[in-house]
Amino acid sequence: MEGVGAGAGFRKELVSRLLHAHFKDDKTKVSGDSLQLMAELLKIFVVEAAVRAVRQAQAEDAILVDVDQLEKVLPQLLLDF
């Protein structure tokens, strides 16, 4: 990601490569609108994960957010998405 601002997000090329890595048929195509939608969904997911990890760290009176907080919030985050 380029940053956390409103205009920041994942590049379509990256999203396309991520999607195609999991397709069974190499000839599968994804439209530009679908790539844009997936990029937005990924951005929302990553920002939400970061926010939840920060809240978890605050609840634990931790000064820094690390992998431990992310691991604690990830199961519920995955269920929510």
C-alpha cells in the first residue's frame, strides 16, 4: 500500500497477480472493474486489521503493535469478512 490516506490502495497489477495465483485455469480473465473492487476490498481489510490490532494493543497497555495483537484479532476479522 502507498499509505493509509483515502487515495492509497493496492495497484491493479498486484491484485491481478494475487487472483491469478489461485485460479485453476490460466486463461481466466478478470475485468478492470473486478480488479478495482478487489483492490478496494483488500484496502478495507488491511486497514480494519490494523485498527483492530491497535485497539488490542491499547487494551493490553502495549506501547507498540506487534504480530501478537494481529494474531489475536485475525480470527474474528476473518469471520467478519
